[in-house]
Amino acid sequence: LILGTFTALLVIFSIELYKIRFVNLDELETEFQAPILSIIPKYSKKLIKEISNSKAEYKIASLISKDEGLIETYRLFRTKLLQRLDPEKKIIMITSCEENSGKTSVVSNLAISISQEGKKVLVVDCDLRKADLTKAFALTTKDVGLIDYITKDVNPKIYSRASKLIDILPTGGLTDESGTLLSSAKMKSLFAHLSHSNYDIVIFDTPPVTRVVDPLVLAQYIKEAIVVVRPGHSLIETVRWGIQELKEANIKIRGIVANAATIETSYYYRYRYGYGYGYGKGSTIKNKLTKIKTRRSKSNETIGA
């Protein structure tokens, strides 16, 4: 009896500690006072296998997956972002508060979705320590990019990737001096040029705000940001700290993207988004309506009999 009671208390304590430590999907908007722009479902094992085994040049989920539910979450993100973005300030930063939140995956899939609406998008890989976005678009750190522009007397090298409407400025290498480079006069010139460019939107993929100073350095040029969090992975205190840092740098948080979320565990969003966004087992509205009609048809046949 004593052992059973102790075990039950230990389980309850562990569950409550988990809730306190990690970001909870149902509490995101109230906790951080920012709207959720989209809830990206956790990739299924099947999709992860498809991406890893794919012979496609770009290992980007929305280009490989046929799951309309997953693709729809990025359409929703695209629509809400473009509605909130000041047309006069078409430059935005997408960052996170810690590693492994899936920020770069969100950026690359968002770029695909924006291009599919016929809009011209430029993505800039400002994570000069990792260059994950550069690699996602089948470029390497040996390709001429941002570091070359800043440190050498060369023009920014832009590459078209995945679509004629998607351009990317890669890192152009790797460096631990990213903060110094991003605060240079050459970066000021780059932003002056981009503010008058013909792009519909320019997206900067930056390192986590709580890990390096880079996003705060870019705050002198970029005044709007999207924060990517991963429920069950992102620590509440870390996200609080990161968002506070951005706000103190006078960056406006346009919204939050909940990435790799399990909608079934949500009390609120499973009813709000559960039908039609591919959560559940990958079913869509069409599939669910078909099932409902089939049940009704069988029911009517039974009544008629």
C-alpha cells in the first residue's frame, strides 16, 4: 500500500514537473501573449523515411509529402503571416529560443508555400555557425554567400532554388565570429538594398536568440520576428527569456509557430484544428466527409431493409 501510494505520488509529481518545465500547446498564446500562426504536426515515421530515402534534390517535406494536411498547415502559416506583415516592411526574422526546434525546416517549407502563391521570396541563411538552411536548398558552405559578401569585395551571390520564385543567399562558409560580421557596415548596405528590392518577402533564418547574440544584432535592421517553439521540447523559461530579449531589442513578435506538435494531446486545438489539417492519422476533411457519408448510406440501407 505504501509503495503503491509512493509510486502514484511520484507519477503525479513527474507529470506536473513536465508541465511546468516544457511549453504546453494549449497555453502558448496566453503564456507568451502572441498569436499562434500555425500548428505544424509532428512528422510521421513514414514521412521521415520518405524524406531520408528520397532521391529528390531538396529534402523538404512539402515537396516530398503528399499529405494535404501537412501542406495545409503551411498554407495557413503563409496566409496569416502575409496578413500581419507590414507591406512597407517586407523583411522578417524567423528564430527560436533553443536548438532542435525545427526552425530551419519551418523556414524552408514556408518559402515553398509562399512561392506556390506566386510571390517572390528571398531566404537568407544567417546561421553562420551551422548553415542548415543552405544545405536544405542543396547548396554547400563552399558556395559563395553572405560571409564572402561581408569579408570580401564581392556582390551578394543569389541562387534560385526549388522554384523560379525562390532565391537564397547562403552562408558562404562557417564562422564563430558571426556577431561581428552581422554588425558590419556591409550588412547595413545589404538591408538598404533589400528594402527596395522586388521581393514580396525576405526571410532571415537566424540562430536561437538565447544561444548567440546574432538575432539581437540584426534587430537594428529587422523589427519583426516569428518565434518557432516545439511543445514538449522547448523549455518555458528559455522561451520566456528569448521572447523578452527580442522585445527589449524593440522587435515585434508577429506570432508563434508550434512545430512538431501532437494535436491529439491538446484539449483545445484538437477540436479547433483536428479536422482538415492532417493531424489524427493523416486524414483530411474530404476523407472524413467520405467516411461520414458512407456510414449514413449504410444506416439508410439498414433502415430501408
